[in-house]
Amino acid sequence: MEEMNFEELSKQYAILKEQLNNQEIVNDRLLRESMKLRKKDIQSTEKVVFGCVIGCIFIYPLSYFMHLWSLPFTTVTCLIVIICAIATYYMHKPVEKLNFMNDDLATVARVMAKFKKQYNNWLHYVTPALLIPWGIWGCYEAGWSHAPEGSNPWLLIIPLIVGGLCGALIGYKYHRKAVNAAQDIIDDIESL
């Protein structure tokens, strides 16, 4: 009688173990699918930056021929956009290489943590160093250097300030979207 109970208990244990293994596989697959979806949020920032580069390619000749800005300002503007595109490509490259369905979760977490740190460092240190002098120069160009005679320079820079603030808010929104997606992936991995 005791042998039968032991055999029955052994069979039940094997069935339970198989069910747990299947449950782990399902949970792992769901986690990896979720990570793939969050990767799209990260990729959206890359698309916005590359769209700005394409816009810059068209703005440069237009600005040059219409004399809206000085040639040095236009050139520096295009260089800043290109530098941002290169940095974005560099930061996104390890994320793009990830295969969320096959790579081990420790590697994914490490890449996401590095991505998040680089993105935050770019926002807090590089962005102000590039945009503050560029914005001041742009205001000088629009309000004083290339302003029509007799116009109020302060009124001429209002659209630039409003446009700059709108651009900053949009950029920050995409920054947060990418960083939050990376943090969500890290949190999901750590919750296992």
C-alpha cells in the first residue's frame, strides 16, 4: 500500500513539475514579447532624430538661398543635427542588435541600463551645452543681425522662443518615452 502511494505521489510530482516548467516557458515568452513591444518606443526616438536630419538637408539650401540666417549659423545648425543623429545611432545600435526572443535576460538588462544612462547623460550634459549657445545665437540672428530695419528685435524672437520651447517639450517627451521603455524592461527582468 505504501509503495502505491509513493508511486502515485511520484507521478503527481512529475505532472506538477511539467506544469511548472510549461508555466515558466509561457511567462518567459510573454516577458520577451512585452520587451519587443517596448523596443518600438525606443525606436520611435531614433526615427524622430533621423527625420530631423532629412529636414535639415532641405532647410540648409533653402536657408542659404533665401538669406534667412547667416551661412555660419545654418552650417552649425546642420552640424548639430548631424552630431545628434550620430549620437542617437551610437546609443541605439546595441539595442537594435538585441534579439529579445533569444538573448539572455542579463545581457538585455545590461544593454538597457547602459542605454538609459547614455540617454540621460546626453539630456543633462550635452543637450544644454549644444542648445543654449545655439539658441542665443539664433535669437541674435533673427532679432538683430538679419532683422528688417526699424523692427522690434524682441518681437522677432518670440516665435523662435515659442518654437524652441515646443521643440524642447517634444524632444523631452520622446526622451522620456525611450528611457521609460528601457526602465520597464529592466524592471520586468528584475521582477523574475
